[in-house]
Amino acid sequence: METRTPLIAGNWKMYKTAAEARETAAQLVNLVTDADGADIMIAPAFTALESVFMVISGSRVSMGAQDLFWEKEGAYTGQISAEMLVAAGCQYVIIGHSERRQYFGETDDTVNKKIGAAIEAGLKPVVCVGETEHERESGQTFSVLDKQVKMGLKGYFVEDLSDLVIAYEPVWAIGTGKTATEEQAQEVHHYIRSLIEDLYGNAFSESMRILYGGSVKPANISALMAMADIDGALVGGASLDSESFSRIVHFKIKK
Ligand code: PEP
């Protein structure tokens, strides 16, 4: 079986000015110098990208953006292109976060276009999928994920997707303090990996990282990471503080 380097990613959402983000990023860089078992990424707000890049560049910490627009340039007021993100120092981009789906009209179709733009610019897409509480309770978890994954990746070939990361984020666990149990998360991660295997073959599905997101904290990361198909975490609230994010980065693998 392929070994997948864990990725611990922090989504800073609409928190922190450029100065605040730079300060947290600088603290984090110092706290994770020894964390060589995992890739580390933080995704500050667009306005903080350049200042964060100044302090992370050359360190163990990479940077991502929280969204992008699929066109290269043009009269699209308020939007940011993949090339602009690359120029600001991003290596990753989060796509299809549930907050974007819930509040900003993100659909599987827009996710699909954004994945293409990210790949073309050389950004690693972190594509978020996940069911709502109602969908889980009514037994639709797998059908929802099936649709989100298949529509999001529609039209792409395995050679396009070498940098793809999928983040399973049950909507009912984001920012609520409710975490999926490690068994619940593992069941879904295994399902997603088998979907990817059906679409793109075994070698690719075994190499692709699937992150868990939803109230990940220093106290629950180790148990989650012990699961066979959990390859890292997308962390919201607990990534805003450099100490707590660093403790998550330093999880002890029990696999
Ligand atoms: C997220 O924003 O992707 C997230 C999982 O948030 P939290 O960790 O706060 O639940």
C-alpha cells in the first residue's frame, strides 16, 4: 500500500487582518520547524496572502487560498484568479467549502470549473465535500458524496488530478464542536476512496490524500489520524491559534 504524506491544513476563514495573519503565521513557522512527518498549509484571507507569504517562504509551512474564480481575467468584480493566487505565493486552493456552498451559491458545477482553473495554474485543489445533518439522518450520506465527487471531477482525467486532495467535511461537524467519530469518518473516507478507485483506478486512489474536517482539535486529531483512510485534516477554528494548530500538526500517529 502506498504511504501518503499527511496534510494538515488550516482554513482561517474571514478572520485576521494582514498584520494579525502575519504574526500568527510567523509563530507557527517557529513552532513546526521539527514537524517533518506532515505537510502543513494555512489559508488566510486574500488580503493577508502577500504578508503571510513573506514569513512562511522557505519554511515548512505552505499557503493556500480559500477560493478562486475560474476565469483567467476580465470584468469580474470582486473575483480572484488562479494566476493571481500563484503570484501571491499560494500552492493550494480550497474549493467548494460548505460555507461557500451554503452562503455564496457554490454548486458542483462551479466546483468543477474551479478545479480546472486550479489545475491549469499548477495549484493543488483541496476539494470539500460533505453531507448536512438532515442528509445524514435521512440516509443520503453516500448518495450526496457520490454526486459531489462525480460532478466535481467530471471531465477530468487521472493525469490532470495528480495534486488533488479531497476534504470530507460533514456540514453538521463544521464549527459546531460535534466531530464525526473516527469510525464514522473512516467509513466515509473509505467510501470516497473506492469511488475514486472506480473512476481513476487503484494506484491513483491509493495515492490520493483524503482529509477530514469538522471540529478537529488537538484532543481528537490522533484518533482520527489512526484511521487507515484519513490522511490529514482541514482545520477551521483550532487553526487560528498557532499553539493549538501546532499541537494538531504534531499529532502522534498510532497507525
Ligand atoms: C473548516 O472550516 O473547514 C472547518 C472544518 O472548521 P472547524 O474546524 O472550525 O469545524
